[in-house]
Amino acid sequence: MPLVNTVDMFKKAYAGGYAVGAFNVNNMEIVQGITEACQELKAPVILQVSAGARKYANHTFLTKLVEAAVIECPDIPIALHLDHGSSFELCKDCIDGGFTSVMFDGSSKPYEENVEEARRVAEYAHKYNVTVEAELGKLAGVEDDVKVEDDKAQFTDPDEVQDFVKRTGVDSLAIAIGTSHGAYKFKPGQNPKLRLDILQEVADRLPGFPIVLHGASSVIPEFVEQINKFGGQMPDAIGIPEEMLREAAKMAVCKINVDSDLRLAMTASIRKYMAENPSHFDPRQYLAPARTAIKDMVAHKITTVLGCAGKA
């Protein structure tokens, strides 16, 4: 099947009490590992590209890799999504360049400016059957060009969501309920917690409307331990407990973003391989097991967190 937008994915996810995984892609091995896992488990998937990924790998290379994945994995729906589009111009460029879904992130802007820009993006995107995600609230942490200090993070205000969705016409909404970007989501001794009460209030105000969680990597401890064992320095890397994410997926959350766990799985595998095989220099030798590590991690997310196996 061709690339799809997220409309049907989210309708089924909301009704079925599961979420679709949105995995960030940067190169061939990551695309392959993600889509191979989804194809085997018959799971829908969103492959998302950040502005930083476009700078690194080039828009054309990334879209062609995703188009190849569509050919290789014909049994599952795949959406190509822009993650954290900071402007109308960037969103338009991706829509014109073949993306089937875009996110406009105006969470750092004043409310009225966020509304106006999101409305403008949605108006343009819908002409081309492209779905639009927007964000209310600010997530702490660092991911590519997105940097928000802890003291500037803020939970989504449920009193704003109905007005925002009505005036913008967006198709899904990313909210801040305690997730955070990057691998250092919490300080040592902090108790990670999602504000499921805010999620429920948002769901009550927007019945049937798909909600998105950013910054939802669990920073899987075994990867951190392996990185540190083989020369890495990642003390105090802490993520979101997977059982909390599963609860959110049973509620109104239809899309859960995963980036840091992909990076950790790949880096842990490469560090281990290079330490155990110091004479090897062919990139295929260490990228092949790294691709497998990505695949296994995605399969784990599908079965443990997302609950979307067999939903393609």
C-alpha cells in the first residue's frame, strides 16, 4: 500500500485502546530495523523525521528510504511524519515533499500565535490530504533543536484544548503530562510520574480526539548499562516507566513517540561490537547487529507498551 496519513490509524487506535509507535529515523539501518519489526508483528507505524534529521541525512534520502520500506513491507500502513516543525514554511516544505503527516510545534509561542500558525498549517495540509499534529504545553528536555529548561516546562491546561482544536482544525494534539525529551528525563531520586488525571480531563473535553505523547522513551536500563560497560558515560539516565505509557495508550493516547530508546539500542550494540572486535573496520559488521538491536527494541515496544501487534 502507498504511504498513508494518520486518520484511520488513530481512529482504530482510539477504539481499540492501543497506540501507534512513532519512531524517529535518521539512516537506512534505523528505517529497516523499525519496519522489519512492524511487518513481522503486523503493526501500523509512523516513521518520523525531525528538522535535525533532515539536516543530517537530507530530505530526499530520507523520503526515498521510507518509500523503499513501503515496498519492502507491503502489509502494514506506514505514515511519514515531520516531528517538531517549527514554522509554516518547514511544514509546507515537507508536505510538498511527500510527507503524509506533519507536526507544527508552536508550544514555545504565545497562545494566540500558536493557534494562528497551527490553523495556517492545517488549512494548507488538508488541501493535500495530510494530517496535522500540534502541541499545547511545554515538555522539558533536549531533542535535536528542541531545548526546554525544567523551570520553563509546563503541563497542558485542559481549559485550552477545546478552543485550540476548534480554532486550528488540527487532527491530533500533543500534550504535556510529565514526559520529557532526551535520555535524562528526571533527576536522581525523582519519581517518574505521568499526570494521567490531566490526560483524562483532556479526553473528557475532546471525546474521541487522538492525543500524542512526546518524550516517551523509557531509557531502557539494559542499554544504558551496556553503553557504560563498554566505555560510555551515561550516569543517571532515566526514562518513563513502560507500565505508565501502556496505561496512557489504553486511554486517549493514540501516538507515542520513541527516539532516545532507538539511539540507545543502536549505540549499545555498536559499543559492544567494537569492544569485542577491535580489528574490524567494515561498517556492515557493526551496523548489522545494530539494526537487529533496533528491530528487537521496536518489537518490545509494540508488544509491551503500544499494544498494536496485529492491528495493521
